[in-house]
Amino acid sequence: MPVYWRSIAGIVTAAGSGMTTEIAVCKLAMVWLGADPDALSDVGTITSSSTKEEVLCNLVYDSCRQAVLEEKNWQFATRQIELNLAAGTDEASWDAVDITGITAADPVVVTAVAHGFSDGWHVKISDVSGMTEINGMIVRVSSKTTDTFACYQLDGSQFTAYTSGGQAIRCEISPDYANGYIYEVPVDMLRPVATLPEGSQFEIVGAGDGRRLLSPESDLVLEYIADVTTVSDMPGHFKRCWAARIAAELALPLQKKGAVMRNMWDHYAQILSESNLSNARNVDAKKMIRESSPSLIEGGWSD
């Protein structure tokens, strides 16, 4: 059932039905807060003439949408995809670059003119003369410049001095290593739900576009909750949860009363509990590895 409000001009308007835009969702949140929905005309673009309500909605409506999406296994937001191996999983996919210098320091710094590597990449070192201890190591690139890069947390202060030669080639995690296969993560993924084969162990490392999924399984299929942004693709019960979350977030800055804030959070919890769950598989949390990879943090492997 829609919620109605009467504007200052006496016009009766409905909120809660036919919500097809972000501003309509925010207007419903204002109704539940006892604020004036007519104070909202644009929550997507903030200017010097924007109202306080518009500024606050702009700050929270997107993060609230994502928070509600992550609360449950929403059927409309559930995606399933066969993952692709991340570029560089096979070292043969990349061209080697020549090394012209390596410092015996902490951390080791490698000189390789116009190497093209990025921070966070893994690089295999080979064919070095003098500092032979580094041959065969896979190091993590950090503090890169155009012609140099540091080997993250690799202390080479006791290494033999570099004399000449050597090559560096991008070489990400492969099945030869304990962490198994490294896959690209869907750009729209908010959180994983399950994997096939069912119960497969995995971990997600990195952040943003640099996220990668590691698993001992080949040919991995991932079920996940997607970051759905098109309001018309969302069912009504989700949009009501979204509006309730906005109302809960904005209760204190708009109404200045802790009791109102508590009431709005209770309201949000109630609407969320009434929403329909998807038929997604239940996942044994003990079989999911979600921590950062200590191997990546510590800086690499050696053959």
C-alpha cells in the first residue's frame, strides 16, 4: 500500500508505489521520517542551492543501496558466472624485460628500463649474474617508477652483489603454488554467495579493480550478489528496504532525536525481515576463506 503526504500547496502525493527513481525512494524515506518530501527535487547533483535534505540523501542513498543488497541473497541481484583466470596466471602470456641493475638492500630495488609493471603485480626474476640468490624468486612489485620497482618485503641486504644480466617477467599465481588458481572477480560483485563445485574453498584478495579470487579449484563457477543500480530492475520490497535504510541513516541529522533514530532502525529491521528471500544455496561458512592471503602480504614465493 502506498504512503501519502500532503504538500504545502495542499497537493496529495503517493510514495511507495511505482518507485522508479532514486529520488522517489528518498521521498519515501522522508515520509517515514516525518520530513517534507517536497524538499527533494534532485538528489543526484548537489549545488549551492541544494536543500539540507538533498545534500544528506546524496551522501547516503548509494551506500544504503549497497548495504541493503549485502544484507540478503536477493534473487534479483544474484548472478552466476564461470570465472576467467586472471591475466598473467601463465608467465608465457607476458614478454620478459631486461634487468640492468639490482640493489642489495631492504627492500631490493630492480632496475629494468620501461618495465611496464604495476604495484601489486607479481614478477619472476631469472638469469641474474652475481646476485644469484634472487634467481627463480617471484616478487611483488611496489613503489614502481618508470624504470625501477621495489620487491615488496624482500630483504636483500645479505645478498651477493649484482654484476650483470637478468630478466623479469610478470608471473601471477599458478596451480604450482599452494593458493591454487587466481581468477578475475566480476566488477559488479558486492559479495560472494556460493561456488561450484559446491563447498569449494576460496579467498578474495585486493580491493577495487585489483580484486582477485584464489581457489584450489579449476573451472570455478561463482554465485554472487551484484551491485544493481537500475531502480526499475529492483522489486518493490527491496526499494522499501532501501528507503527504510535511508530513513534510519538520516534520522539523527534530520530529526536530532536519538529516539527517532532507534525507531527508524527498528522500522528498517522489520521491513527487512518481511522481505522475500531468494532460493540461493546455503553455504557452510567454515568452508569459505575470506581473510587476506598471508602469502601475498609477505611478498611472494620462490620455486
